[in-house]
Amino acid sequence: MDFKTAARLVLEEVGHPLHYGDITEIALESGYLKSAGRTPHNTMRARLSVDVRDNEESPFRQTAPGVYGLKEGGP
């Protein structure tokens, strides 16, 4: 599973925005991310940051520095 899909599942489950580090930890503990490499937190931050910045249809929104949630009515 890719990082953005894992983040979406985590955020749907918890129901509120989380710091990218917490999203990553929950995704790893839940088995959504398997072999995430040496710096999975940095990868999660990069994937979410770029998606919010470059994708108008991103399901994510940044609510504070390093904190991401799902857009209202998002997938």
C-alpha cells in the first residue's frame, strides 16, 4: 500500500487531523505500511505535503505545520 492510501485510511479511522509522525506510526502498527525504509516519517511528510500543494483534488488538507486531515466530504 502506498503512503497516501495508508494516510487516508488512518485519518478515516481516527476521524481527526494528526501529525505526519503519528499517521506514520499508526500506519506501520496497523500493517498498512510494510517495508517503509529507514525514514518512513520523512517519506510520509513529503508525500502529504506535495499532494496538498500540487493536487487540487487531494483528499488531504494541512491544518497546522506537519498536521494533516481529510477535507470535508473527501473520499
